[in-house]
Amino acid sequence: MLSIRPSGGVRGAQRLRASRGPGRPAHARRLRWVVGGLGALRMLAEGLWGESGSPRGVGAGVWGLRSDAAGGFAALADCSGRERGRRPWATQGPCAVRRRQLDADKYENDPELEKIRKERNYSWMDIITICKDKLPDYEEKIKMFYKEHLHLDDEIRYILDGSGYFDVRDKEDKWIRIFMEKGDMITLPAGIYHRFTLDEKNYVKAMRLFVGEPVWTAYNRPADHFEVRGQYVEFLVQTE
């Protein structure tokens, strides 16, 4: 089961129902957020995913995002470790990230995955394998993935095999490291600064999902002039 060792006290809960106006980013229109201070951010999807998977433990020194019984997600961070590169570490603070656990062994014919794709309009997909033997220009791609950047659309990844880390910035501009392993699906909202790295196993196989035709452009930091970045920052301010 998930072991939680808070590094900062909960300063109180705050509930926000995001505006549904057309000017709001997708992650703000679709979700209701419950913020638990510096120690945690709890994100409750309004029936978005249906039944959740069973919580699992995470690696030493890392708090991940795990499904709860209500079908929501907990974004947790631990500042006990600060090792960089392909080692576990994280800092504390909330961020807007969604996560789901599926059965990766049946991804080719999984009704739950098909349901998610239909509900979220994930009409495009492919599979990428990141390892020295499978990915052309492996070393350059690894360096590119690890540069801090943002996208103008949500980034959706479903881990079919292997493992790695997404690093995301919280509202205080500190890093949170999210451990990803087989069966984990994650959505990073448009406008969030992030990066990706493999762990010490040096291997991950992932499904990439997109709404419509894929746009792969990554905008390295600084990229604060984009509208989606402003919308994301505004959303974080409202969670205070």
C-alpha cells in the first residue's frame, strides 16, 4: 500500500470549481480541485475516469500520483532526497496532473482504455520505445526530453513496459518527481513546465495519445509568453 510521510503540514483544504468558460484551459474546465497545502494536492475528477485502480507503493524517496477510491488522484511530494539524474527525488508543492492505472498487458484490446479514448477524444496514438537499441539518435533524444519545456496541448502518456520519471514544476517553481511504471497513464496539462528521464533501467515503452493530429513542438523554458502558460499560472494562483 502507499506509504505517506508528509514533509510539510497541511495548511487546510480549499475547494475550487473551475470556470467552464471557453477561455479556460481544458484541465481547468474539466476538473474540480481540492488543495491540501504544501504537503499534497488532491485532484478529484468529476466522474472522468470511473472506477479507480488499487493504490500501489512507490519507490523510496518518491511520492507518486495514485488513484483513490473516489476515482481521483493524489499528487504527493517528498523533499527528503535531492539526487538528480536518474535517481528518485522530489520537492514539495501541488501541481495540476492527472493519473490513472490500467492493465497494460491487455492494451491492444482493453475496453477501459477504449472508453477513456472515446471520452477524452484521444483519436490519435502511437507507441514509442525509449532504449539504446530501439530509438534512433538515442543520446540526443534523451537530452532533449530532459530539457525543461512546455507544450501548447496536454501531454498524455501510457506506460506499457519499463519505467521512468516525469519532473514537473509546482506553484512555487520547485520540482516534483513523478515515478511512472507499467500500467500508469498520466496527463500533463498544457502550459506546465516539465521534463522526462529514464530511471537506471534505461528502458520504457509508452503509448502516446493525442486529440486530433499530433503536434510535437516543445518550447524550452523560458516560454512564459504563451497564452496557455498564463492560463496555467492563473489556475495555480486560484488554488492558494
